[in-house]
Amino acid sequence: MAKKVTWLELFFDLIFVAAIAKATHVLLKVNNEVIPFEYLLKFVLMFVPIWWAWVGQSLFMNRFGVDTAKQRLFMIIQMFFVLLMTASLHVDFDKYYLTFLIGYVGIRFLTSLQYFWIRHWEKGVRKQAATYLGYGFLIGIFISLCSLFFDSWMRYLILYAGIFIDVLIPVIGRKYLKKVPAHIEHLLERFGLFTIILFGESIVSLIVVLNLENPNWRTIAFAFVSYVIVIIMWWQYYDNLEEKLDKKLASTGQSIIYGHLFICLSLSVIAALIQLSSLYKLDYRFLLVLTFSTVFLYVISTTWVFHKYRLEKHRIQFPHLALLIGLLTVLFIFNFILVVPPILMFVQLSIFFLVFKKVT
């Protein structure tokens, strides 16, 4: 029986819109015509806890979730901690460290409690999986809480060591989770809904680019080309999601889960690049490398995520992948040798994504 996404899950997603927007905004901190490494790092360090907080609850709902009053209450309380974590996202992280920690730990602790609660109603391998995840996630939570006893960079090292272990718990316990496969159709739908939030960030960027007091044809043309790229990417992603995957395959779904981190990171950067390329003065080489490395990351991660679940007749062969990487490499070298305006670079990428859509 197919598992249905609940209205509360959709409401849960809505709160993450603001969190993703705040993380993406960090990429707009330009200094000396580049985004300083500090802000690139802070973007990743903000994005990963946001992604994992969403993933953690979504995975519980995928394997054990039932739309009951008790489970609704767990999620509703969690949503307040999401709000607290989101309000704490700031480039000046020291001021908001404690509220961020409370928000993140609150989200993860409630998810852990859900596993302990559900294990009393489960039997056999399902009970073993719930027990493992409940205790496993507590280890990461405890390590992150230990960051309270440290100062300066050690505090953040301990905090993110706990988050890193938290993220790895399902991978380490794969032997338990293989016996309780994920509902792949539900999992793909959930990640599709989360991904559309990231596509929404590009739409917001397009509105920002167009919302000028004195718009000109160059701005409008750039926005149109960027819009074409976003539409082609959307079309390719959701066509694959809906029509070309075997959603009945028994699996832990880990390639879907962890691969989507890189899909979402790249989509967030692309949303920022739309504004950066039009409204900011960036060093040309920096813009070129950031743009093409982001596109490469997106192509590789989407190919990896969908490959295992593709129906046999829709499998991407190695020559197809080589064609895509080769084309992207040729475009990069061309733009590296000949300095071109951002709009021309984006026109080239729109052609590349058309080829990507056709091949996949």
C-alpha cells in the first residue's frame, strides 16, 4: 500500500522555506569581488543542520509515521524548535550559538523520542531498527551538547562532530535498516517537495533581479535566460522523479537521502548566482569557477541519486555521462580563455541543460 504525504508534513516543510532562504542569503556577502571562504564555509555549516533536521523527521515518518494525534503533537512541538533554529541562523554565529543549539538539539531529541515511543508498538526487525535509531541519534545529540563546555573554535568543532555522527548513524546501522526498507515512493515524493523549495529560491532571485527602479533590457534578458535554465532543470528533475524510476524497489534509500544534500546545496548556490551575476560585481574567474563547479555538482548528484532506481530502459550509460562532462568541460575552457558576459555564460548553460534533459 502506497504511503501518503500528510498535510502536517507539508506544513512542516513550509517552515524550512525561511531557513533555506537565510542560509542562501549568506552567499550574497561579497568582499573584494569574491565571496570570502569564511562565508562559503558558513553557508555549508548552516545548510547541513537544516537539511538533516528535515531529513531526520521525514525518515521517521517514512518508516514509522502514522497520522495520529500523538505523532502530530511531536511534529508540532518540533516545528517550534525549527523556528528557533531558523531565527538563530546568522553570519555572526557566536551571538546566536546557544539558541541555535537549543533549536537543533530540540528537533533531534524529539525525533529520537519518537523512535523510543514507536518501538513499544513494533515487533521484530522493526523494533530493532527503531531502537537502534533512537539510541544512535542520542549519541550525536550528546556530543553536540558537550560543545557547551568549550569556547572559541573548539565549541564549533564539538558541535559539528555531533552533527556529523548524527548524519552517519543510518549509514553505520545499514544492516538494521535493510530489514526495514524505506517506502521509496513516499521518500521520493518527500525529497521532491523539499527540492521544490530550493527551486523556489531561484524564483525569488529572479524577482529580486527584476525588481529594479529603472529596469533595462539587459536585466530583463538575463532574467529570462536564467528563468529558462530553472525551468529546464525543474523539468528534467521532476520528469525523472515521476516517470523513469522504479518506486517499488526495496532499499534503505540512502543514495536518495545523502545525494539530495548535494542537489540542494547546488540549487541554493544557483539561486544565489542569479543575483550575484546580475546585481553584484564579481571577479570573472571566481564567478566562472563557482558557476561551473556548481553545475557539475548538480549533474553528478542528480545522476547518482536516480541511477539505482531508474527503470532498465532509462539507465544512463557511461558514454552519455562522458558526453555531459565533456561538454561542460569544453564550455568551461571556452569561457576561461575568452572572457564573456554573464548572460552569454548562462545562455551556454541553458543549452547544456537542454542536452542534459535530453540525455536523461
